[in-house]
Amino acid sequence: MRDKTKQHLTNISGRKKTLIILIILLIVVLAFYKSDKIMIEEPQKLAEHIYSKTGIDLLPFLKRVTGALFRLEDEINVFSVKKNLLDGELPIYSLELNPNDLVHFDNLSKQAMKSGYLPPELNDWRKAKLRVNGKEYKIETRFHGDIPAHWASNLKSYQIKSDKDEYINNMRRFNLIIFEDRLFSSIIGKAVAKKFGLMDVRNDIVVLEINGVVQGVYYLEERLDENFLEYNRCSSCYVIGVSDNWVDDHKYDIGPYKSADPNGVTWETGHRTPFDYEMANADADLSISNISSMMYAVSKLYNSVNNKDKDILDYFDKDQLSSLNAFRMLTGNVHSIAGDNFRMVYKATNSKFYPVPLIEVSTKLKLERGGVEHYLNTFGRPLDIFYLLARDDELMYLTHKKIYPFLLDNTLLEEYDQIVRKYGQYALSYRTNELNRRHLKSAFKEQRNILQYNMEIIRKNLEYSK
């Protein structure tokens, strides 16, 4: 009897130990799962390391795996409180499309997905209606964006233009872009641009409905047209850039870009072509008056770039260019000056070019060759205009003279936190194409860390150089 009792107690003790071990393991697993460092940051670093060594990009696969887990958590978490996107705190843009247009966009999306790019000749304007602030406007709309991220999933990005005599919030043309494409980079970028006296590209966070169905939170950005110039009080001014034909040329057939074509022409990475500084690729509104004088000025600038002239700075407004450099340093902005992304304004009254402060993606700066200029002026290969400008000591002095006092006294991080508090819960309350709540929260945090890191590395580098 005593032996049976002893055996029984031993069994109970064993079960208790097993239960305790299981509880400890469960706590450890949950701790690992709840750690962004383990579930998001370290896999990303590992994927980047593997890509640098082998060229194999595992990040999309890893994001799908963790994303599936995080999506499941979003679905079953009864404690997750969601904001009502139609509570009136955010502007609501209600788009009405007829059945034929819905079929058109669906077929266009499928066709573009097969080829990997959106044929511009098929992306025609469709007549529609848009209701904003209780008023209905007659508009035309089409897809926005070259790459599949904008039109290959459930949520899509759109271009909007109103009738000539109608303005929507003082704009005739603007884009409605899926939120995950920009997050808060463009919103905080607008604030930075304003601090350095750059041109103001109007933007906002809005809610998009299509035929009464809420699509989610969208990023609104005005198009760079005559209304943009009028808003910035720039008379006798014209917008100039590079044609967005890079997708047609690359065709996405290798990784996803061609490295060289059968004729031996070496192609650049996305948004760039070998012909960015040729007049055939210049993009401007050819219907404007004085077009010949503007294109002559552009031709002279391009010749200066191709000849690697030292006097290239003379073509630009130095104050605006140094402000753009400060803006780019803070935001780690390279993507928005590459190829067709880069937009300038030409002012006929003084024959100067003014850079437009656009931003889609914030990145961490890298110290290379004793500074951050090499990183900021390279996108696959050196960006010719900015690589030449970076050699100018006067421009560098003007840039540092602006940015260093700003680094010693600013409220940029606090302003970013206010943006997240205002819009973050709305962005987290509706399903995006790719990013779940966990990845979105991590992305908000990462953008803040990028701003903080960039300010610190610039300050330290300038103080060391001094």
C-alpha cells in the first residue's frame, strides 16, 4: 500500500513537472512571438545578408510566413479595437464607377499582372463621379503607378482629374495611393520640406470608398501641374522631368530588370534608363507657352551633365538646392531623385531650376568615404546630376550651414509622434494588401528610428569633420 501511495505521489510530481515545463516553454514561445526583434527585425537582417552574398531575396517569403501568423492573430484577437474610418475625423473621398468601368479596371489589372507592368496605352481615363465634403464632382480616373504593388491586389492606386473649371480642395489633379506604399514618409517629409523653405507639395491622409464600399486609408498627393505652381506662387514656371518609360524598356524579365539588352546597352535599376539626360526623354507639358525657351535651357543642363561640367551648380537656385540636400539628408531620400521620380521646376524669369521635394521612402543613411554624400547620390549607379553637384564645396557649405543648427534644436520626432497618434489607429483598423497590424506598427516605429538615426549620424559626422 505504501509503495502504491509513493508511486502515485511520484506520478503526480512528474505530471506537475511536465506541466511546469510546458508552461515555461509556452511563455518562452509567446515571448519570442511577441518580440519584433525576433519575428521581424532579425529575419529581415538575415534576408538582407543572404541577398548581399547570393542575390537570392528571401524577404518576401519570410514576410509571407510571419504575415500569415500575424493576420491570423488579427482575425481571432477579440480585444483588438478598431477605429471607424467613417467617423468624420478623416476626409472621405467617395468614388462612383459604373459596372463597365469596374470590369475595365479588373481586366486591366489581370492583363498587367501577366506582363509584370502596366501598358500606358491601355491605362485610359474613365469618366466617374467623386463626392467630397458633401459635393459631387465629375471626374476622370485611371490607375496610378508603374509597378504591380499599385494595381495587382485588392486595393489599387488611382489618378484623379476633375473638369477644367472644377477644383477639389483647390486641386484639379491628384493621386490616391494605397497607404502601405508611403506610410508616413511623405507626410513627415512635407513637414521637413516646409522647415527648409522648399516648395509645398500638398498631401493628406484620407479614406477612399468605391461604390459605397470602404477601401481603407489612402495617401493623397497633388499632381505637379499649373495648380501646384500657382499654389507655390511660382509665376513663369514650368515642371520638367524624365519620361516614365523605364517600365516599358525594362519589361521586368530579369530580377526584375534587364542588365543589358541584345544591343549591348546597359540598363539601370528601377526608374532609371541610360537615356535620362537626353532630350528625347525629357518630360514636360508641350502645350505650354514659352516651351521652346524652356527646352533650350533643359538641353543646356543635360549637355552640362553629360560633359561633366564643373559649373553645373550655376543652372540651379543654390538656396533651394542646399535646402533640398538638407531635406534629403534628414530623410535618407535617394529614391525620389532617381530617373522619372526626379522633378524640377524651371523659372523663366531667372533661367534657374528648382528641385521639387518629393519623397516616397525614408532610409537610413550610410557613412561611406567619410560622409553620407556617396550614399545619397547613388541609386544602383551614381545619379549624374547629384554626383556632380556633390563635388561643389560652396553647395556643401550652404547645406551644412542650414542643417547643423536644425539638428541642435528641432521637434521633428515629436511631430512624427503626433502624426502617428492622429492617423495610426485608422491605418491599423483596415486591411491593407500586404501589411498586417503587427508589420504596420513595426513600420511606424522603424520610420521614427530612421529619422532619429539620420539626425544623429549627420550631427556626429559634421562635428567630427569640423
